[in-house]
Amino acid sequence: MTPKELMISRYDAFIRKDWDYLAKTSLNQTIEELRNSVPLQWLKLDVLDAYESIVEFKAYYREKNIIKVLHEKSNFIFEDGNWLYESGEFYNSKIERNGSCPCGSGKKFKKCCG
């Protein structure tokens, strides 16, 4: 499994709230920390770049009926034959008003959930 594939599988695990898998594929996150994370409705994942041990992505989610974006550059480490999530650098990003809406409607964000 590559860092990009692991990141996508971790996104899917967040949707399923599979805290065991998320903790197992992380260097530092515990099940308790993950369970206490803010409950969100994940909508869409865009992988922007993936190279060596770094994956940059935007994950769109709905929180209190507002759509937001988590923009992160994740660092992975190869340990004991497996890639693990190590840490992330977060960016202050906004959803582009003229981009497609992350809710999946096919409309522009400004004409839909924006």
C-alpha cells in the first residue's frame, strides 16, 4: 500500500468511524483521541498531490449545516513494512465559490450550499 492509498483508506475509515483501523494505521493517534474528534459528515475527498511520503488533499465535510474544507499535507512514515500516518500540516483554505459543490449536486458551490 502506498501513502496515497493509505490516506484514501483512512478517509473511508473516518466515514465509517472505524477508530481501530485509524489508530492502527497511525503513529501517534489513539482510539480515544479519534473517538473524541468532532463528529462530521464527510462529503468528498480530493487528492491534490502525492509524492514519496507526503500526500496533500482536501476533504470536504458538513458541520452544523455548513460545508467546510480540511486542507492538509500529510506525512507518512514506513515502519515495520507498513506505511503509517505520522502528522499533518494544515492550511487555511476556503471552498471556491465557482467550483462544483462538494455535496455532489453538480451545481456551482455559490448556487447550491454556498
